[in-house]
Amino acid sequence: MDTETDLDFDKMGGMIPAVVQNALDGTVLMVGFMNTEAFTRTLRQGYVTFFSRTRNQLWTKGESSGNRLRVVSAHTDCDRDTLLVKVQVEGAGVVCHRGTRSCFSESLALGAANEAVTSQEVQ
């Protein structure tokens, strides 16, 4: 990725989702959204910056907590409308505002879908 023009920001109204993954162990840490300015700042500063859709402003992850996300590498999907950002977590290692290592810490009951997968695996 050389510039923001390599990415398709138009599909989602000027935003692209950015999946953040721990470069050391592959854990998915969080998902945020970037506009071109957030993407450019991320590349320039080397720390993940998102665009907050609720506050309508840029924010660099960890700017107040110290749990910053240093960019190790960035990859785009085949449609060039989503980013995978591999990071090194700085600070205490807490990424989620709820105090957990990952924002993906809550399991969902899958019900019928889970039963269908389980029954297929048994056969």
C-alpha cells in the first residue's frame, strides 16, 4: 500500500474497516474504521489511528491509556476495501475499553447453527 488512493474508501461512505491483529500471536484485538486522514496518520506516525463515527473525529488508540498499537505491517483484502493491521501492543496490553486484552472476549450462543456444524462433524 503506497497511498490511500490504493484503497477503496468509497464503498462505505469514505470509511474502511480496519481489523487489528496482534502480530505476535495472531489474536484479533479490535475493529475500527479509518477514513483517508486516519489511514495517512497511521502510516505517517506508525500507530493505529481511527475515525470515531460517534465523536466524528480522529483518535489514536491508546492516546489517553498508554496502550498504544504500534503498526508492524498492514495488508488489504482482495477488494481493497478492508485493512488488516498487525500490531505490537504497547503499555499494559489492554486493548478494549472494558479492560480486556481483546474486544472480542464475549462468546455468543450459536444455537441451531452450532448444532448443524456439530452434527456434520460427527458424521
